[in-house]
Amino acid sequence: MLYILILITGKILFHSALAGTAGPGGPCSTTRDHLDPNTHKFLSDCSDQTYCSAQNGTCQPRGCRRDEFPFGYSPEDILPPLCPTGTFCPDQGDGCRLQVAVGGACQMDRDEQCAPAANWREFVNEENFYGSLCLKQVCMYANVTQGGRCIFDQNIYTDAGYDGRNVSVTIIRDNCRAPQLYCNQLTQVCERTKRLEEYCQLDQECELRNCVSGICAEPPETPLRVEAWQYVITVFCVMGAMVAICILLTLIHKRHRMQHYREIREYYFEQLSLRRSMIALHTAAADSGGFDFEGKSM
Ligand SMILES: *[C@@H]1O[C@H](CO)[C@@H](O)[C@H](O)[C@H]1NC(C)=O
Ligand SMILES: *[C@@H]1O[C@H](CO)[C@@H](O)[C@H](O)[C@H]1NC(C)=O
Ligand SMILES: *[C@@H]1O[C@H](CO)[C@@H](O)[C@H](O)[C@H]1NC(C)=O
């Protein structure tokens, strides 16, 4: 939690040092609109809640947002609207625009600015937006088949980590059909992705997009898979424990019953011997005369 807090604070400090400061109505120039070379975040002379209007060179409140929770707004602020399907909100956020057809210009890594293909279902994947991609600022479909010529876009994102040191991530994207194909950077041809345990150099080459020390590995977020034999052993262990408990309880119960039985038998024999000695006593008394046992009992 503390790390997350520091990370967020660090990021805000890092970004706010670079973001424009002009509020609504302030002067600006669209010629200074650019992407931060390290983080690739869109920056202009205007603050995060405004965009630079090209018509009169002033900052205007944003007309749309891309994210549910956009950067630079506090929970009390009124948020600009999200764009309806078929339109998109550009980086500067001036207003919703219609999606661009294949071959048209798009902003860096904004796949949602590209219109989907009629057959988008054939190559839709979590690595593209309804089968469309924005690579090198051009809209294209992720539809290149095996052996076809492909385009790849490599970007390095750098930002201050929670301890203040720069953390960089390299992202390579291509327009091959994913995840079964990837774009070989040397030949620029779509090739089959590598399975688990096969040799690799880049994450992109692996079907699961995770290359660890030269071997395709399962990504860390992969859920744990329980094998059939593990299920069988678990079931046997549980059954064994249940049977053992049943046997133990039966034995304890038997032992208790045996003890009880012994106690009753002892009591019975005691009563018998008591009775016998009483009879003997009476007989002895009758024999010695004076006491008529038979007569008294009548
Ligand atoms: C500048 O242009 C915006 C539209 O882009 C308009 O809403 C605003 O009123 C204009 N401001 C001035 C001072 O002309
Ligand atoms: C991919 O889409 C482009 C643009 O519509 C098309 O020209 C190309 O033939 C398609 N390629 C494949 C392999 O379907
Ligand atoms: C992080 O990278 C930026 C841009 O490359 C550089 O200006 C800055 O000095 C770096 N910071 C650290 C702590 O290395």
C-alpha cells in the first residue's frame, strides 16, 4: 500500500513537472503539442483539464475523455463525456471524432481511433481493438497471415519508479494475427509463435508473450493448474483420513462398551455372591434353631 502511494505520488510529481500549466482562457500554441519522449504522454501548454484551441490560441476546457477516470481530474471535478461507439476522443481531448479507416493517421498506440474491419471477428484479440491497430501512427488491421510481410512498432516507456530510479519497459507490437503469429524483426515476415519451453529472445516471440532467460515461460499471472493425479491423491488422502477417523471412533466406542459390560458383570457377580452369603447366613441361623425362616416368610 505504501509502495503504491509512493508510486502514485512519484508519478504525479514526475508528470506535473512536465504538463502545461495554462488554465482555461490562458495563451497556448498547438505547435508545442507533443508526446513526452520518455512516457509518451500527450503534453501541451495547457493543463490536464484543458486543450489548446488552434483557432484563437487559448486553452479551452476539454470536450471529451478517453478513460473512465481521466488523469488530472479530482473526484469533485465535472468530467467531460466519453465518446459513443464509432467515435474516439483524441489525446488532446478537444472533442469526439469519427474513427479513421485503414491506412489513415492515428495517434501513437491509440488502436481505438481505427475503424474495425468487416471481418474483425477473425483476428480480434486482447492485443488489438476489434482487430485494428495503430502502428507507427497508421491505422491497420492485425490480419497478416503466416509468411506475409508485417510491420512492427517498438517503443520504450520510461518513468520514475517508486524509489525515484527510472524504470523502462519496451513494448513491441505488430500486425500479425495474434497470438499464433509474431513479426520477425529481421525478416519482417509473420512467423509462428513459440510454445512453452522453446528458445526465444523477445517476449513477442512467445505464444504467451513471456520470454524468461531465453525460454518461453508461463506469465506470472497464469492461474495455477491442478493436474489430474494431484486431484486423485487429494481425494484418496481425504477418504483415507475419513476412514481412519471412522475406524478410530468405532474402536473407542467398542472399548467403552467392553468396559461397561465388564462393570455390569462385576456388579452381577457381586449381587450373586451377596445373595449366596445371605442365604448361607439364614441357613446357618435356621440350623442353630430358634429362628423359623420358613414360618416367617409365610
Ligand atoms: C476560442 O475558440 C473557442 C472554440 O475553439 C471558443 O469556444 C472560445 O470562445 C474562443 N475564445 C475567444 C477568446 O475567442
Ligand atoms: C488485411 O487487410 C487489408 C486491408 O483491408 C487487406 O488489404 C489485406 O488483403 C488483408 N490481408 C489479409 C491476409 O486478409
Ligand atoms: C530518468 O530519465 C530522464 C530522461 O531520460 C532523465 O532526465 C533523468 O535524469 C533520469 N533519472 C534518473 C534518476 O536516472
